[in-house]
Amino acid sequence: MVLVAAPATAMIVRTTMTANSATFDVEVVRQDFPILHQRLSGDMPLVYLDTAATAQKPRAVMAKVMECYEQYNSNVHRGIHQLGDRMTVELEAAREKVQRFIGAGELEEIVFTSGTTMSLNMVAHGWGRKFLRPGDEILLNTMEHHANLVPWQLAAAATGATLKYIPLTADGRLDLSSLDQLLTSKTKLVAVTAMSNVLGTINPINELARRAHDVGALICVDAAQSVPHMPTNVRSPQVDFLAFSGHKLYGPTGIGVLYARRQLLEAMDPFLAGGHMIREVFLDSSTWADPPAKFEAGTCPFIEAVGLGAAIDYVNSIGLLQIGQYEHQLSVKAHEKLAAVPGVTIYGPSVDHKGAILSFTVDGVHPHDLSDVLDRRGVAVRAGHHCTMPLHELLNLTATTRASLAFYNTLDEVDALVEGVHAARKVFRLK
Amino acid sequence: MTDSLEDPYDDHILDHFESPYHKGHLANPTCSHSDRNPICGDQVTVELLVDDQDRVKEAYFDGKGCAISQAAASILCEQIEGKTLDELKDFQAQQMLDLLKVRLTASRQKCGLLSFKVLKTMLYGMDEQREPASSG
């Protein structure tokens, strides 16, 4: 069976060559990232190929965070004083940047959270536990990160709902041929990643959203890997829930976003209770504030949110189309060169159907040993199951090595990775 | 590229990894225990045949994982045969790391100590079996 690739009109748009591509200069961009210019032990230059775990931060983000601390740090939505006013204005400006960045219709649909995991747990609790009933079905798949899998296991256990799984094709894409059987009136939610953090697979969110809505189900998209690398528009196609993290988008840690349609945010229960999320509190009951405050109990990470706003400004200054296009070119080269090394297997679909992520194994070299040898050469990659144990079970592997690329990586760095893999084979006495 | 970069993978480690000592299973082990490192998926089982003098007659291991974790299990089995259970209770983590004869970073010490941890957990389990509810 041959699966048709995601159409170009999908929420996630694969970029094509643009006229201004000549203006992108990786060496200029690298100047914005001080961390990339250090040397590690053995005087090895850092080759950072672990952006899918967390992205490095440009100076603009760090400067904005410092500005907050040095000039107007003050709790938001509270004090009637000049610092509090300024901080609140900055926070809400960041919310507006997020809204525009993902194409949300309303500012109130942007909830600041601590990260993708928190966002997805908020949906599983606030929506899932309130609305799921025994016999309802949640449609998942084996490539999901634990963050978009385990919360649904708990929600299903609490409500009597059932988990169903879309099978994967041999090359690591969703096998949509069985979707007619799997998507029924029992299906209440499709939870799916826009881009696999291991296989790099770009899933057809457009088609999944349409098919889910056709049977009256909602769609919850884990966009942690896709948002930093390709344009996102939550209204084209309309998605119901979308989650991502600031730290993978070149922003600070501890900040993330939950987008949900206003109607859903109004219907959902709050996840955390406390200050700021209430309208009125009595001794025996309370009423909730309007979204997004309803989901932002306590003091939100407001400086991190402002840092995320600065990260979005930075990404926009380069352009997501440029970023996606450059990363794709780099990814094509990396796939070609790595695949040519004896004993190397790269998992997932062909390079045109995936983001710039290479999870691979080398015959005769355990991923842990490989990443150790690479680290001694300054090449930072990740080894393990990458929070996808069911996927590794399916692949019959305990671990893989993952190299993930960003627009601040270079062709020379791809070569350093490939040379490192050759060196590891030599260490392990492989011919 | 200098050799020192590939530090932990010397002949001692690689020989044990490629030709491990007593990899497999005992027909009738006195005790057996398994554990895995949840971060990287390395897995090791250690089996002992203990005689009536509480001395380890034979030690076997089985497992899957990186060169460090598997070579360390092989080295462990080779070293503990002939030792009494009391001697093994005094066996310290640093002694295990010394037996590997290579310098490991903090993250790789988890690999190098996996089989040691399996052995220690097994020994504590045996104590509990012998002295049930001894704590008041």
C-alpha cells in the first residue's frame, strides 16, 4: 500500500524555494547564538544536533528576559503600579504574538502553560475527564510521544473510554487505509503529533481533522516538533486543541502554550485551581474566570512568556519558510551522507515526508556507545527511546541515536556527525 | 583524531563486550535478578550458583545494551566467582568502577554499575528471605 503524502494545503506547509532564499546566511545567523561558539573538552568545537530535545537561544531572547528582570519585573494582573502595568502589557503582547504566530482567531484562545506536557494534560483532565463516557473511543497511534499517550491512558481509565490505535506503515507513517473502520461515531477524540519526535514523520493533520470532524470527534495536536520548523495555522484546517513548548521554539524553558477553541475552553473544567483563575470565591464554592485566566492559576511564568514572544519575533525576522527550506536542504544532505555509512539504518519515511530529524542505528554499535564516541568529538546527539517506548517496541529496538537539525546547523556539522559515526565503527573494530 | 577521545573503549572493555565471560544462563541458579536502566534501556540479569558454604561457585549474566554495561557484567561475573556472600556484601561501587580500568563520565557510570546494582539488590533480597520480619 502506498500512502499519499500530506497535501501542500495541510496545516503544516512544506516549503518550496522562495525568491529571497539567497538572503539566508547560516554564518550570520550563528552569530545570534553565543552558545554555539564554544569549544568542549579536547578543544572540540560544539556541534549541537539535539534541537528536538531543546533548542538553543538567540541573544534577542536572553536580552528580553534580562530586560524584564532589570527594568520591570513585577507580578502581572495585580499591582496598581507602573512596574506591574508594564509587565502586564508585555505579557499580553507576548500572548498576541503567539496568537498571530499560530493563526488563532481570538486572543483568549491562547493559554500559557508550563509546556507541551502540561498543555496536553490540561486537555486530558479538563476536557477528557469531564466529557468522555464508557464506550467512547480515543484514537491514538504508536508514534506518539509519551506526553500525548499517557495522559489519555489515565483519562480512559478514569472514564471507561477505550484507546484505539491507527497502525503505522512500514516506513513510519500513519496507515490511513484503516481509518474508515477506526473512526466511528464512538470516536470522541483523535490525538496526534504534527511531527514525530523520533521518525520526523509529518502527519496529514488536514485530512485527520476533516475526517475526525466528519464523525463528530475532536482533534488534539501535539505540535511541539512542528511549530518551530514550519508554519502553523490552527484555523486551516480547524484544529480543536494544539500544544507546544517555548523551549523548542528558541525560547525559555518553563513556558508552553495550549490553544483551544473558545467554546471548548469555556466548556472544559480548569486543571489547576487557585489565584487568578476565579471569578468569585465563597466559602463552599467558586466560579471561574473567563479563559485564558481560567487555566492560568497562580503566578504564570510571565517573564518566560515574554521571552517566548521575543523568540517568535526572532523566528519571524528570519522567516519560517526560509527556516524550513534551509533545514530541509540540510536534512537531505544528512540523510544522503549518513545512509552511505555501512551498517546504518535511518528510521521513518523518506526525507520529503519528514522534518529534519534522523533517528538511526549502526550495526554493531549500541546507540549509547555511539553517542559517547560522538560526544568526545563535540557532537551532541540524543540516545535512548526518546519518550516513545511503544514506538521502539514496534521497531524492535531498545534505543536509537537521534540527530536533530536546526537552521543554525551547517553542512560541516553534518560532516562531523558522519565522520563521528565512521570513527565509532572503527572503535568497535567494524570493517 | 587522538586515541584518548575514544577513552573508555580500550581492549579490556571491548574484549569483554565481544567475548563475554559466562554469558548465558545457569541450569539451576540459587538466585537470579534482573534490572534495566529506564533511560537507555540497558538490561542485565545476574544468576548465581551458591554452595553450602555461601560461596559463589558460578556466576552468569545475560543482557542487552551498550558495551560498557555488558562488558561490566562480564567483568563482574569473572570477579565474584569464589567469593563468599559476605565478601560480596562488602563489595563497593568504587571497586566495581576500578575493575573496569577506564574512566567513565557520570552518565556512563550508570552503565558501568548496572550489573553491580543487580547483584547488590539480589543480595539484599536474599537477606530478607532468610530473616523474615526481623525488624521489629
